[in-house]
Amino acid sequence: MKTQRPKIGFLLIFTPALLLLSGCNSAHGDPRAEAPPPATVVADTDVSLFAVDHPEQFPLTAAVAYSAAPKLVVTGTVNPDISRNVPVISLATGRVVAIHARLGDTVRKGQLLLSIRSDDVAGGFSDYRKAVADETLARTQLERSKELYEHGAISMNDLQVAQDTEDKAKVDVETMAEHLRLLGNDPDKPNGVVEVTAPIAGVITDQQVTNAAGVQALGSNPFTISDLSYVWVVCDVYENDLANVRVGETADIRLNAYPDMVITGRISNVGAVLDPTIRTAKVRVEVRNPGNMRLGMFATATFTGLRKETFTVVPASAVLHIHDRDWVYVPAPGQKFRRLEVVSGDVMPKNMLEIKSGLAPGQQVVANALMLEHTIEQ
């Protein structure tokens, strides 16, 4: 009896542990409990398809083919024609006593621009008066020599010497008079001031002189006058687009200040050196100035190629602009419409729009894409 009591105690202690182990073995041993749930297949949805109740309310139109020469649009600035820039120079050295024109003024040919007090003029008038006096004496001696020769008082040689002296005196007078005219003075009106006038008509685009300043003969240009009847529009054309630009062809110029005005110019030069930083060449377009083109203005030049290309054209109302992209709606099976992304180009006549890519000629599109978009949103 005493030997059975320990066995009964051990059984009472280990019975709960055995029950727990048997329960854990039964829970982990069932593979069906560990299997994942059955997969549910969801059909794919095309977000570009839209169904409408009455598709007949949205008329369709066909994209058509349009043949035209390709266009290249670049930006540029208005610059003066260098060959029409004329410096205003003075042949006399002196001090400025008066300035009669300013930078930016429009002047006419012969207009007084500058007055210079110069010793060169005083010396020129002195030499001119001396030459006139010498010529008067030589003429008197020649007349006396002729009378003496007629009476046999002098020889032919003496008469020829007198004639030579008179001829040289006349040359000296003419030379001194021309020197004064080059300085800007009238030989018959002695004056110590040199008056500098405009050599051409135009606009003063540069001024390098002020009141009381010194002027060195041929050493400086007090003014620069630009004839703006013709100007240059200098554009930057990328290396990949140079094939569309040729010397002698025409270009349409539009000014940012006057966007509705189109001016036709001629390409006169394509730069031989590319900018190594941005890989562009300078293209020069000569334009006749209608009167409102000012230096430094921003302009847009449109170059048209010689070979025509075929483009797709649709009505402008068929293209919808959303989030900086262009879209059209094309019919799809099952009373649906598909939204198709395209790349639009220039606006064509009769409210047509050029499509560069994304749509082929003959393909049907919704004529009024905005109306269909409103219907889909509702």
C-alpha cells in the first residue's frame, strides 16, 4: 500500500502536462489550418476607356493629312547693321565748347553735332591768308612780266618763271582752302571754332564726348550714328537644326513688343563657329525696319524648310489639354470612347490643329472633346 502512493502522486502531477502536450501536437499537426485563403481574381480595368449612355450625341470627325514645309522657330535680338554704323570724327584737335546732340537722338545728314575750339583752325586761316597774299603778288608780277616781254624788255625765260610762280601760288591757295573745308570751316568766313556735322542720317547709338572735354584729331569718335533703315536679327540655332537654315532663304520675324506684326527678312549669314557651351550658331537675318524696330528688342524668327512633310490635322475642338498634355477621344467597341494622348503643333487655317504624333490620318476622333469630358465627369 505504501509503494502505490508515490506512483499515484506522480500520475496526478504529470497528467496536466501530458494533456497540454497532446493538445499542442493536435493544433500544429493540421495542414488545412495553415493553408492560405483561396485567391480572388479581379478583372483588369482600362482607365483610358469611358462608357457613355448615348454615344451618338458626340459626332465624330476624321483626321486628315496636310502637306507643308517644316518650320523652325528660334529667338533672337535686334542689332544694328555694322556696315551702316558711321563714326563722327574731327580732323581738328581742341576743346569742346558746345554739344548740339545727345545719345539716342535721331539726326539728319549735315546737322550740327559738336563745336570745337581749335588752334588748328587759326593756323589754317593764317596759312590761307598768306597763300592768298602770295598769289596776289605772283599774279601782279606775271602781268608786269607779260607787258615787259611784249616790249622786249625781258626774255621768254623770265616770263615762264613768272607764270610758274603764279601757278604754284594758285595751288597753295586751293590747298589751304581745302584744308579749312576739311576742318569744317568756310575759307571766306574766318572762325576759330570747328563745327562737326552728321555725315549721314540716323540715330546716335554711341557718345564718347562731354562738354569741355578734349578731342584729339582722328584719335577718338565723339559720336557713332547708325542707319537703322535696315537692321539685323541675330538668332541662336542649335547644331541639330542647322540643316533647316540656308543663306538666301527668307524668314518671318515677329517682335515680342508687336506680336501681330510679321516682317519678312533674308538670311545673310550663318555663323562658321559654334558656341562650345550650348552648341548653337549665330544666324543673321537682314530686315528692313518698318520704323518701330529698336535695338535690343527680342524677336522670334520662323524658318521654313524647302522640303514638304505630311502632318495629321484635326479640328482644334477635338484636342483636349489636361495637365500640360494633349488628348483626343477615339471610338472604342461597346459604346465606349478611348482617351488617346497626342502631341500637338501649330494652329492651321480654318481653326485646324496640327498633330505631330499619336494620331494617323483617317482615324476617327470626337469632334468636341470638351463636351465629352464634361459628360464623363458627370
